Amino acid sequence: MTSKIGLALGSGGARGWAHIGVLRALAEIGIRPDVVCGTSMGAVVGAAYVSGALNALEDYANALTQMRVGRMLDVNLASGGLIEGKHIVRLLRDLGFKPTFSEVEVPFVAVATDMAQGREIWLRSGNLVEAVRASIGIPGIFSPVWVDGRWLLDGGMSNPVPVSACRAFGAEVIIAVNPNSRLYLPQRGNGVSETNSGYGIETVLSSAPVALQPILRKYLGGTGKPTRTNPGYMAVLSTAIDLMTDQILRSRLAGDPPNVMVDLDLHDMTFLDFTKTEKAISCGRDAMMAKASVLERLL
């Protein structure tokens, strides 16, 4: 009897491009998940996979430049975040994401967080793209999304790697992928760069109206020049989100571990380094292939 396989794809912003490599490796090994659950960027890649749009997403990701990323960002400070995300919604539809959950090839769950109640929400019916957009609602970056009478934020705030969702949907062998696993090793210091460049601030600024750019630059704290003064907005936010996610994940996995844990070493990428696609995908593929023998024994 064949075991039902669940794939839990974790949050991590741009590091989540690695999930594409993980799925490529699984295909090479000859394994097809029976259920896919994704949080934040894991929801983006997972939804592309179950929609049959993984090739289109990978092609788009590989062609990304800072300028193209900037064009996708619609800065709107009145939306509850820096970025409203309407352009991203259009992009996902254009890439071939299925309109609804009922049309996907494999059962899929996108994890978000209820802003009012502070608990995780499993989105598994209705509008698929809307669910993915809710799952990537990084606080301080993307605005929250109103879905079914509640404001939803990024799923990484409550369940960074959704092993529990896979198990709840009947998975017997669960493969979990954590793009953030090597961020806080002791020899790597405090995790905050001495510069404010590299956190995606120039990309955000380039998408804002010209008249707002000087104000945003002063507020966000990014000059692109080395400094030993206070870290800028993006540096603080990036580090805070990574630390929060790491602590939540340790707690969640201690009580509900997967059968196979795929830990990725992408410590030299920030969650906004969306143009480092090739590096992330390669890392994901190599890490998954390294677990091939373990999967063979389990299956």
C-alpha cells in the first residue's frame, strides 16, 4: 500500500524560490505529493505547482531584475502596508494560476493569519489567487487582505512550515521544507548587516511616486552607503520577521515534526532578494536530492 505524501512548503520571502528546486528534485526522484500546503512564498510556489503553472513561474522568476521587481510593487501607505499587491495578483493570474481551489490538480491549502484573533487560517476553497495573496501579507510590507469577513496577514506569523495542515488532510509521510533554517547559527553574528543595502529598499523606492521617494528614503533609512548608525527600516523589519518565524517554527515542529525535514542554507539571502532565483532554486534541488535515500526507505 502506498503512503499518502504531504508536502509542507515554508515561508521565507525570496528564499522561497527554493521550493521550485525542491519540486523539480521530487519529480526526478519520481515522487508526486498527494497534498500540498504552503505558507507565504510556499503558498505561491505550491499554488503554481497544483495549477500546472510551475514552469511559467520559474521562467518569470529567472527573468527577474530589480527593475522588473520594482514595477510589480504598488506603493500605497494608506493600505496598511507599503505595498498593496494588486499588480502581484494580476501577475499570478497571468502566469496561469487556477481561479479556484476546485480546479487544481492536487489538494492544496494556503496558510494565512487572522489579524483580529491571532490564529492561523487554512484557506482551501474559493478564490485561489486571493488566498495566496492573503498568505503573503508580510506585516510592514504588504497590506492585509479582507477574506470572508476578516483581515488576513502572512501565514508565517502563525505556522511558518505547515506540517500540521498536511497531517490534518491525511498525509502519512510529510516532507517539510524550511528556507530559513540556517539564519541564526552562532558564528554568523547578529544577523544584521552594517549596511542598509540588500534589504530591497531601492526596489521599493523605485516603485513609489517620484514626489514620495525622498520622504520614503528618509523614513526607511536606506542610502545604499555603508553606515554604522542605526539600522534602517528594512534591515530591522527583515531581521525581526526572520527571528519571529524561526522562534515560532521551533515551537511548532517540536510538537508536530515531519517525517523528512529539508533544511536550506540561504543565510546570505534576505527575504527581499527576489533576483537571486538561480541560487535559491539550486539550493532547494540539492537539499531535496540529499534526502532521496531517506524517502526511498519511508516509501
